[in-house]
Amino acid sequence: MNPRHRRLLIPGLLTILIVVVVITSLAHRADAAEDPAASRVSVLSDPRIVEASGLAISARFDDLAYVINDSGQSQQVYAITISTGAVVGVTTVTGATWRDSEALSIDDDGTLWVADTGDNLVNRDDAALYAFAEPGPGDRTVEATRYPVSYEDGPADVEALLIQPRTGATYLISKGFVGGDVFVLPEPLSTSEANVATTVGRAPGLVTDGAFTPDGKLVLLRTYVEVRELDPKDWSETRTIETPPMRQSEMIAADRDGSTFLIGSEGAASPLIRVKIPDGSEPTAAAPTPTKDPVPIDSNGDPRASQGFAGKPWVGAGVLLLALFGISIWIARRD
């Protein structure tokens, strides 16, 4: 190739790449803003919810859910109205000191479970689950039952607690960078000695929360950028469900009718976004949780939030630009 033409090739490729990235980014944002499968329901605007990390939908009360803060916060669970995001009750748990509370779940018996299992440094020896009767609206103080947890291969950073609605089996999922482990706890759980979690499967990377659908046929795992659907029979992935970008995606809970789920973000003023499970997932036939008419979300899910790296095409484009720049330097030196 003529050296002059060769030198013009790289700038031309860079221009084309930039145009493609810009068009893709605009299309992605337009799709997110108009996606009929996702809608913003409310915002958790209460100033006490500063680091929302766990979400569970009530099994007894319509339009009610529970939220918990992340590490370093008080031992409190907030009852919220889903349709407004307003706090309508606070349950304070006595006799507990939560180091890194990461997840909530409600079992078929109406027991609310708190997972104090976060372990960013992977060195804890005091991870535990706490259980007490679902409190409902109103303020109260309860004493929870503590179940210590350990893992067969040593400490693990766990941010997802899943309770099988039909069998009551309790699962934990570790937050590995490229992949995590699915653990099952023994039955019945012991309050006097560590309940050793054993590995039964593999999970995607960076799982921040998870939930069964009400019929127990599907598992929904939240990552920072999307939701992964798994078959709990063998923990194989069956589908990826795209979700609107959020500040730091930390929460997921399946709605009671099994056709949609709620997601939320860590941090103050987190939006609650309802996402439809794609057709073919066999939702259960139960009364849906009533909410007011959903407010369409904007392209960011949270208008005040930065998306971080998730959903930004310029990250990949930057890598490609650097690669092409290096190639152009190499070609120029050869000439």
C-alpha cells in the first residue's frame, strides 16, 4: 500500500469508529428511556435510608416492602410503601451488631431474614443470618434469632440471600469478580454452632443481590449492569435481562405475581424501578402488588446518578482508540 494512503487509513478508521460509538450511545439511551418493560415506581427519599442494600417484598401486606442499609449503619429494617417510597415503619433489632448487612429475604412462613454476610476483605469469622417475624407497618423493637454462618472453603464475600419459596432451602451467593459460588445452608439451622455452607453451583460475577420468583422456578441475580436469570435445578444461566443503568445496583426482589421484579440502587434517594420478566418465564398466578401508575424512567434510571462505567460505550471505544493509535504509530515507524 502507498505509504501516504496507509497513513490516511488509520484516521479514517478512527473517524468511523467515533461515529459508530456516538450513534450506538444515542440509540442505547433512547431505547432505555422508552423501554416499556421498565418504569420508575417511586424514590426512597427518606434521609435515614442512606445506603440501601437489601430489598424484600412483603408476603402479608399489599404495596409494602422492606429495605436495609449497608455496613456501618444501625440495626434497623425500614418498612416502605412501594408506590410512594415512603417509610411507614422502622423495626429495631436488639442484641445484634451488624458489620455488613447486605440482603433481605422473606420465607413462606412469614419470617424476615437479614444477611449480615458482607465481607469485602474476605476475612470474617462472624457472618450470620438474623430472623424474626415479618413486622409490617409501624415502629417496634424485636429480638432476632441469630444463625452463625461459615463456608466449607473459608470466608466468602456474600451479598445475596435467597430462600426457596416452596422448600424453604436457604442459599447464599458469593460476589466474585469473574464468578461466584452458590452455597446452600444445612437444615435445620443451628443457633449454637456455625452452619457450614456448601457449594452447589456457580454464579455470574459481581452478584449484589438475588431472589427466587414466587413459584420457585427461576432465580434472578442482580449484578451492577444487568439481571441474570438462572434455573435453580442446576444453576445454569437461562437468560440475561437488560435493566436501566443505575448508580450502584444493589437490590432486587420479585413481585408477588411473578411477572415483574423491583430493582434499586445503593445510596440516598434510590429509585425503585419495576422491570418486566420477558415472556416465557412462567410467572405464577397470584394477586399482584398494587402500585400507583408508574412514572416512566429517564435514560439513567436515576436522574441524579452517575452511571459509572456501566452502560458507557466510550469505555470500550477508548480501548479501541488506544489500540488503533498504537497501530498507527507502528505503521508510521515502518514507513
